[in-house]
Amino acid sequence: MTLLELIVACGILLVLATAAMPVARFTVMRQKESELRRDLREMRDAIDSYKDAADRNRIRVAVGTEGYPPDLQTLVDGVDIVAQSGAGQGTPLPGQPGGGVIPGNSPVTPLGSTSASSNPAAGNAIHKVRFLRRIPVDPITGHADWGQRAVQDDPDSTSWGGQNVFDVYSLSLATALDGTRYSGW
């Protein structure tokens, strides 16, 4: 009788384990999709912060780039930003909560800064600003390679013109749990 009970118990465990496998797969995919959304949002926010600083004439940009970064590595390496301060108050930098200003100090930069005074008499200071700590790894493909679009590219283009980075997307051709392609996010 004991052997029969053991076989029945193993059969029940096998059926339960088989039923739990698809649930576990969907949970892993949901986590990867959530991470992909977070990484895309982080990179797009960094691109927007760079564009905002360029629009405020704090970053030197090349003609024809429309103020967008030339590539993703520029967001990691950082750029020199001219921060003007007056009466002990710094001018807020883009992307900073609460204006990014500490009273009596120069502006707070997104990821730290090294300062060198360019024109102390005029109240201008140059700060090195990094908009991203690193280029994130695409959780779907497992690589830090991302599709990029320039302002001059078509909205649905799959090839990057190389002039600037207006948008990023996943290079995965797989379909998400909601039926859309990851590359369309």
C-alpha cells in the first residue's frame, strides 16, 4: 500500500509542477518587459534632458542635430554645461526635481560634476554633466545594443541616419505578452 501511495503522490506533484511552469514563464517575461520599459524611459529621459540643456544654450551642439545628442555614449561620457549663477543662486539644470538648486551653491547636476570656472567675473561656471551612468542592457536581447532614430529619420525607420539620437528602441523582433513587438515600444 505504501508504494501505491508514493506513486499517487508523485503523480499529483508532477501535475502541479506542470501547471506551474507556464505561470513561472509569464512571470519572468513580465519582469523582463517591466525592465525594458524602465530602461527605455531612463534613456529617453536622458535624451530629453540633453535636448532641454541644448535648447537653453548650455551645451554646444553641431548644426543640423536639432540639439539632440550625437550618440548614446555622449550621454554616458558627459558634456560641459555652462551654468550661470547670480546672487548666490544657481540656475536650475534640466531634469532636476525642485529646480536642482542648492541655495548659495552652484546647480546640482544629474550625476555629479567636476567644475572649472570659465569666466568667474561673469558668474559663469562650466560643469561636466553625465546624463546616464551607463547604457543599459536590453533585457530581451541581453546586449547593450539599441536601435536609434534621428530627427531626420522616418518614424518607423529601422536604420539610423547617424546625425543624432532622437529616440531609442529594442532591437528584439520578438512579440510581447500584449501582442505588440518590443521594437515598437
